[in-house]
Amino acid sequence: MKRRSFVQSTVAAGLLASPIAQALTDGQKLDKTPSDFEGPFYPEGPRNESNDLILGAPRSKVLHFRGRVVDVRGQPKSGALVDIWHTDPLGRYKHTKDDSPGDRWDDFRYWGEALVDDEGGFEFRTYVPGAYNPRPAHIHFKIWENRRLLLTSQAYFVELGGTQGKSRSPRYSDLQTVSLKDTGDDELQSYLQVVI
Ligand SMILES: [Fe+2]
């Protein structure tokens, strides 16, 4: 199974240090990431067994979507698989059920997967999804372990669009929200900790 190697290199460089990770005292447990609905656009066809969703020169700012997957004790879920799918920056899924107009981008994969490393880290190279009302921009994801589904949920960019803001529709928790950090290099970063 071929996978691109930039995740390993960034982990080695210490770039995945978690802003959320914290030492747990005896008996303390993290809150689990809530499950969320799958939606109608789970990928069809051959899997993209890569954490790099962009082919060729990027069309717009690249998003490095990083995070960790841990259990309630904060222990890394090494070897688990993070499976993501989301829209292109124009808010369109690549799916036969999505009738949004326009040709889909041949140089964008729309979905991908990443193995969780020994530290619990994962990373994707993608674009910021487009928002489609009434929901803010979001990345759908599933966590698998040995082909067993552990979680289906979504990560929400609450500052990006949607007519149903969090205050009006509290259907997702803070544990599912991510923010965008501009690195100043024409790239963006987001970080999500997933607790199984
Ligand atoms: Fe969606």
C-alpha cells in the first residue's frame, strides 16, 4: 500500500506537537469525540490511499489538516486509519448524488486516508472545504482500526460560512471544531484531536 511520506517527515520534525495534548492524572479521562452523521456523499469508487489530496500545482491555499487520535486515557491509537472526505473550495462533492454545477477538479482527490503514527498523529494535505449553506465548512471523517469502524464524525470550521451558526444550531460540540491558522507561507493549518 503506497503512502506518501511527508507525514513521517513532519512528525520527525516535531511539527505535530499537540496544542491540546495534556498529561492525565490517574483515573482522569478525556471526553470522547461525538459521532456525527455520515451524510450522502461518502466516497464512491477506488480508494485514494494517500494523505495528499492535491495533484500538481495547488489552485489555492493549501491546508495542512493535522491532528491526533487517542483513547480516553490519552494513549495514541497507533495504526488506526483516518478516512476523510470533503468538498472542494467551491463547496462541491465528487459524488454522483451531488448535482452541484460545474466540472469537478481532476487535480483534487476529494478524499484520502492517513495512518495514525506512533505518537497518535495524522496529517493531510488538502484545501479548505467550501461552505454550503446552511452548514459551515466541514471535513467528514471516519476512524478505522483493523477494518473495524470506530467513529464517524465531522470537523467544523465554525468561522467559515453557514447560515446556521453554532449559537443557532448547537448540533456539534467544541470537540468537533477546528480553526484556521495562516502560516504566512500561503498555507493554512488546522488541528483536531479525536478521542475514541
Ligand atoms: Fe458534508
